[in-house]
Amino acid sequence: MTTTERPLITDVAEILANVQELTGFLATRVAEDEAARKLPRSSVAAVRRSGLTILRVPVKYGGPGGSLHDLFGAIIAVSREDSNVGQALRSHFGFIEGLLTRQSEIDRQRWFDEVLAGSLFGLAEAELGIHKPTELVTSLRPSATGGYVLSGRKYYSTGSLFADRIKVLATDPEGRLLNLVIPADREGVSLIDDFDAMGQRCTASGSTVFTDVHVESEEVLEYVDWTDSDRPLTYLGGFYQLYLAAVAAGIAKNVFDDAIDYVRHRARPAVHSIAESATTDPYILEAVGEIGALAFGAEAVVLRAAESLDVAASSAAGDEAVVTAAIDVAKAQLIAHRAAIEAGQKIFDTGGASATSDSLNLSRHWRNARTIANHNPLSYKARATGDFAVNRTVPPLSGYF
């Protein structure tokens, strides 16, 4: 990736305008490509060129300094056209937020320069068959020739097939969890497109295999014990969760767009309908109206929670603003995810059996929304918000709040 492929844009308004201009391009052949599991590489490249990938880099490091409200509005817009692209970028933006909240000034100086140079960051943390992070098999051990050697296998490596660099979670010989960042094309790194979920199938969320990969000492991030149960709550967990809700809101808006298009150009009223056409059938219009309301509500709650996160991001860890934001994000997730799932189901109320045609691939909306919602059980979100309302109980330090 070179800066000539993605010009450095440091004006927030210009970046957001570029994102809006992208929408027509991103929407091209999405239904067909999703059905064929064709990874949206050209769309990800277009997002890079828009400048969106550097939006959250602070002004003091040479970036635009966009707010979280700016970012989540842009992610909704991108996901409205292709939710796979929206989610695939989550690892990149999460890496930036991690630099802002957890890492040292040395790490920020080094890696923000990489972000501004156009690098896209993927993630390789989760492993199959384990119950908690401390059971990781992926290991980082000292090398006899200097630096380290990385070995292991990861799954759910969202976005890594599009990335230039990958942030990896591994254990050292003392059992500590360490984060490191390495080039995606380094010798010994294998990226495998084997993600088999029913939805969000083109997020490049498959396996990453590390076979005796060399790691330079400076590629290991400053140690942060994020398993410490005594550490204060930060906004980072809420960031990751609201990101998923923003993708869900984009899906709901996409359902609304497709419902309107389907009713205008394809749908027919039932034989016993009182209307001459689908565009005047009161029950079809009711279904479209309900989808529109669901999409409107999903977007509104995500952006409202983003305002809370912006306040939390400028507050100290553990402050009341951070706790408030965690609760607001949980509420937004409940509404946005459920709205997207319901909208994805309700689109079939706008037509008859023809609406279920594989050629339209309208089922992708429900599949995508359901898959996103399954990242963390919504029942736990409801329980946490209720516990806070009744008992003022702070959400758990699980990374899901």
C-alpha cells in the first residue's frame, strides 16, 4: 500500500463527503457477490482512498481527529451498501482505539505513522476450542538469533485478508498475554478464507496460521495486563460493541432501500388485494413503513450512543461518563440488532413467493443481521442495563461492555 493509492486527507468534512460518494460504487453487485462469497477487495480499496481509514487519528499525530460520532455515522453509511465491508474494517478501527487507550506514546508515534501512510490493520486474536484468553495456544518465544518466533493458529481473523498488518494476541513463556503487529505477507503467515458462517460471509474472517514467524522486538506492543480484574472500565469495549450495532443499523437501512426498490419494480399485490398495484397496497406499504421506522430507530440509537462514547473517550477510565457510555451502548445494541433482524424478516411481507428467489438474495439481510447479533448475547445486554438501573451495578470487565 502506498500513499499514492490513498491520498492523505486531513479534513474530516472531506473524508465524510468522500464516504457518501462511495455508496454507489459499494452497492454494485453486492447481492450477487455475497451469494458467490466473492471478497469485496475493490470496495475495501475504495474505502482506503476515501481517507476513512485515518479518520480517528488525532490532529497531534497528523490525522484529521474525527469524532466517534463521525466514525459511526460513516460505518452506518458504508454498511448500508455492504455490511461485509463495514464489519471487515472493525479490526482496523479497533486497533486505532487501542492505541489511544492502552498503548504507550512510543507505540502511538510508530503505528499512527503507519496508519497515515495507508496501512490497513487486521486482527488475529480468537482461537477455536478454548474457553478464555489465558488458554491461548499461539505462542511467542525468544529466538536464538534475536527477536522472537511466533507459532499458532487463529480464527475469526476479521479483515486480515484485506490488511497490510495484523495485530496478534499470543502468550510468552511466562504465560503473559502479549500483542504484536506484523506484516500480513511475512514469511510463515498463511491467511485462509475458510469462514463458514451463514451471514457476513465476505468479511475475510477466516483462519490465520503462523508457522515459525520471525517477530522483531519493536513489533511487540507495550505490555498491558488487560485480564487484571482490578483495572477500571474504559470505553474500548463499548467501542467494539457499538461498532457492531452500527453495522446492524446499516443493514436495516439497506433492507429499507431494497424494500422500496422491490415494491416499485417487482412486487405484485395478492390476487385478493384491494389495490391495483403493489405501490398502492395498504398492507405492503405498511410493511415498508415499519421497515423504515426500524431503520430510523437503529441509526438514531447508535448515533446517540456514539455521543456518549465521545464523552467517555475524553474522560478518565472508570469515570461516571465511561459507565454511562457502556450502558448506553448496551441499550443501543438491544435496539439496533433487534431492529435489523426484524427488518430482514419483514422485507418478505412486501411480496409473495417471488421475494424469496435466490436471484434477489434478499435473505442476506436477515442472515447478516442474525450473524452480527450472535457476536454477543443480547440477553446479557438487557440484564446489565437492568442491573445498572435497579442496583447501580457497573458492567463487567469482559470486553463486551
